[in-house]
Amino acid sequence: MDVQEAYARAVDAILEREVDLVIHSGDVFDSVRPATHVIIGFLKQTARITARANIPYLVAAGNHETPRLRTTTAALEYSNLVNAYSAHGFEIDYEPIEVGDITVGVTLVPHGAVANAGAVTPERDADINILVTHGLVPNLEARQHEMGEANLHSGMLEGAFDYIALGHYHDFHQHKENSFYSGATERFSFGEVESRPGFAIVEFDGGGVSVEHVPIESRAMIDLPKISAREIDASELTEEIRKRTENADLDGAIVRLRIYDVRRGVASGVDRDLLRDLQRRCLNFSLEIHAEESPETTNGGPATAVFGPLQEEFAAFVKERRAKGDLEKVFAEEFLEKGRGYLARAASEEPGGVS
């Protein structure tokens, strides 16, 4: 299952419910220029909501899909082709939606408008007012941070809105009585291994609001118990890896196993047949080797070393390019993950193991 399939499953679940309006609080895409097949996949699934079910759909752009330059075309503009309304620029937007005899006023503050938004107030003429924005609320202790994210001004969240739909944080989370992060439809790093992908159903009744998190099926992500390898050799490390993996349901899953305090030369002696079998069974199997006893990691981010100097250089290269802003976060993680896999496979096929 990939991210597009996760979105399709979310659409399936939405259409099973009697909803009057769909709101997306940003990061439809993971980059300013997503691949064509990704855009087409989004449009096809969104059309099931807007065209087939005739349900209004509004989206405010997140940090990943917001162009750095005002003159750059935003991929979210294509959503207009399927009658979805998108706010993807650098200004606050407002769209009234008629639901029966009720006017729902939706104020959209896309990522590009957050820095200068300040206080935001609802429209007086609407019966129900909803604010949609993308960023971190004050004092939110997020497990991970990323380049380009925005912190929301407290004044933005103090307006008398009936509901505030928050985006960016990938867990379902209540900020205040009427403001929630709906979470994401898929996990994107091992920092989210405990997250429950899904979306939120919001109901208004008699001036109050109730919010239900609806979980959806997603790719299995498994973070196996860590191994301390200070006193063991290659054969013993192989056996420890076997113990961690033999009784786990790894087929088709995204799996990580971290090994700390590894002496030089030990990792290269691990049984390659075992590793190849794990890579075959898993959608992705990441074996992270650390020479340190307690390396600093960034909430499921890239490892500092994998199978020796060549992989260390590659990881450092990706980290440096990401810090310079040359690589988007999601692309950098995928690039590093795939690169490590290619290096590991190449090394396993070389006589004498990894250099």
C-alpha cells in the first residue's frame, strides 16, 4: 500500500459517512512539483467526492506544496479541474458554502499566508464559521520538526470560530475544545510509528461541536527492539537479528532494526542470506548500524552509519543537502532509504562483504 492508496481508502471511508463538506488542512503533495501520476491520482480520488457525490471540497496548502516564489505555479491549482476549492497562495481566503439552508463560512489560511496572518476573525453573515490552517500551535511538543514549517500566532486561534481545522502535525490531537489536528492518512517516518492514520468527522449540533477520529488501514510500520552489540561478534549479532525478526509479522511491512555500540568489522560479517530474506519479505527493511552506544537520532530520521564508511558518507551527504534546502524532507528520506538499500545489496554481492 502506498500514500495514494491510503488516500483512496480515506475517500472510501468518507463516502461511507453522510458528510456535507470535506476539508483538507494541507500537504496534499510532498513537494511543489509532484510527479504527474501523483497529481492524477489525487484528482481521480477527489473527483469521487466532488463530482460523483457532489460534496464540496476545500483545501488550504501546506508547507510542502507551497511555492517559495509567488510566481511559481502551485500543483493545487489543478484541483479546480474537479471542482475542489484550494487556497494555495500567500493571502487569507474565504469561501462560503451552502449546506441546505445553512451557510458555512470557511476561512482558509494557507501556509504562505501564516507568517503575516495575525488575528483572524469569522464572517458575520455565516451560520457556522470554520478556520482552516497549517502549522504548529503554540506550545505543541511535536516529536519532530522540519524545514519550512510555520508556527501559528496565538491570535489566529482566538477568533470566535465554531471549529478550527489544523494541519501539519500528523497525529490526531485536540488543541482546544473546538480545534483539532485530524492527523494524516499515512505514516511518513519512524517518528510516527505509534500514530493511527485517519481523519476526523466533525458534527455541529445546537451550538456545540463533536469530533470523532476515524482510523483507516495503512501500511504496517514496525520498529523492532534495539540491539546492544558491545560484547558480541558477527555470528552472535546474526543470531540476535534472527531472534528479533523470526516471530514478527514483517511481510509487506516497513521495518527498522537499530543496532548500537557495534565494533569495527562486526557488521560486515552478518549473514547476508538472512538480510536478503528480510529485504525480500518487507516492503522496506532498514538495518541501522551505530558505532556509538547512544547515538543522537532525530525521531526516526536517518541513521548516522549503516554498514561502514561508504554509507556514512552517503548519509552525511544527504543530511548536508537537506540542511541547505536542496532536498525536500520527504524526498531526502526516500532518497536516503533507497540509497542505503542499494548500497547494502551491492555490498552483499561483493566478495568479502562490506568495506
